[in-house]
Amino acid sequence: MMTEVNLLDESESIEFARIVASLVEQDKAFDDGMIFYLHGDLGTGKSFFSRAFVQYFLPGQKVKSPTYTIVESYNFSTNTIHHLDLYRLCDPEELEYLAIRDLLKKNYVALVEWPQKGAPILPKADVKFEFFYADEGRKVVLEGISEKGNLLVEQLMSQNEN
């Protein structure tokens, strides 16, 4: 299942991330884990989306881009958000040294920028987000990959209709 969202400015981008985060929270998607692949050119809004997503759960949390550290984790209640930026990854095997499989066990959402650099080590996505420049704003195309990913996209589509 696919849908497209147009974001005119930063406030709409923040609201979009908050809506996605609230749907994840309502569906208890953290329980079994959920993986979002964030595709797009530099500057299209992947890190901005990730920051707003994390701050929905942890208001005021400083969220830095994990460009050099590769992964930043944010813990709250019994859940964790893992924000991965694989832009500087030289070899997918490096994910094994980071114990990626241990990180992605339970009660998590993983926001993965530049996921193509982690193939084939990185687990498959539940939802793919493709960020594009669009006039002065951004456009995001979402594609549900797994059953729970399709459910999330479907819920987002029904919310956009209201």
C-alpha cells in the first residue's frame, strides 16, 4: 500500500512526524519492533523527520544526527527508538560489529537513513519513506512493506481524508 504526503514547511513536517509517531504509539507497534527505511537525497528531511518523531515521545530531547556514530538510541518507558544513519558506512558487515541484531529485538522502532548501505545485513523495512524536494516544501511517498507497515500506511491515509 502506498500514499503520498505534501509538506509545505517545517511545521507541516513536524506535524507529519507527530502523526506517524502517534499511530505507532496507538498500535503498540513498539511491542514487536518496527523498521522505517528513510530514503532521499541529502537535505530532503530524513533527519528532520527523525528528530520530530523522537521528540514526540521525548519532548525537549536533543536529537543529533548519528552521521558519525551510526546509531543513536533513545529509551523511554519500556521502548527504544534507534536512529541509524548509514551514510558513512563503508561495508554492511560493520552493522554486525554494532550488534544490530541485538538492538532490533523487541520494543523498538528503528529509523534508518540510507538503508541501502546496510543491505543485506539490515532487516527488511515495515515502511519505506521516500523524501523529495517539492517546490519550497517536501513530498514524502510512503510504502507499506509488511502487514503492520501496510496497516500504518492505511491509518495515515484515513487520517489524511479527515
